[in-house]
Amino acid sequence: MPGQLAGPLSIAASQARHSAPWFSLRAFVIILIVIAVLVILLAGPVAAGALYEALSRGAERAMPGMFFTGLGVLFIGIIVGVAIITFIGLGLIAAVILGWIIDNYLIRITASACPARPPYRAS
């Protein structure tokens, strides 16, 4: 009996249905991830510029209100003694200060670092 089992087995059914497909789910997911990363890298700066423009228009009007709201929440958190309320107030104030610094200084630095070149003239 062991001699009979040692020989090759023959399967009469077609084995085409059992072969591996030319692509797998893992390869498909990797391709989707690569495409998503490329789209984010290419469209990210454009979307960030449009978002910055949209947010900077209303930022000057919203900054004083947000600063004083954060200051009020900070004082309430200190008086009541609840740390999470204090941190929320600090976060609001920090967001206003960071936004003010970015709006007033970071844009000027990048604009002065890349001055506009005069147009090219062919001689």
C-alpha cells in the first residue's frame, strides 16, 4: 500500500480554475494606495493654497472674537479648576497667535525669499 501512495496522483478535472489570478487583492490595494499618494502629492499644494485663501479672508474678522473667547474659557477653567477647560482656552489662544504669526510673518518671508524675476528678453 505505501508503494501505491508514493506515485503521482492524477486529477481528471481542469486545474485552470485553481490557478492564481494575474492580480491579487493585495496588489490592487497597493495600486490604490500609490495612486492616492500621487494624487495627494500633486493636488495637495493647490488645495492648500485655495484653503489658505478662503480662511485668510475671514481670519482678520474672527481673530479678536476667538482670542477673547479663548481668554474667557481660560479664566473659567482656572476659576472652576477643570483642566480640560483650561486647555481648551489655551488652545484657542494659541491657535489665534499661531494664525496671526503665519498670516503676518510667514507669507512675507516666503514672498521676500522668492522675488519675482524680470521677464526674459531674447536678444
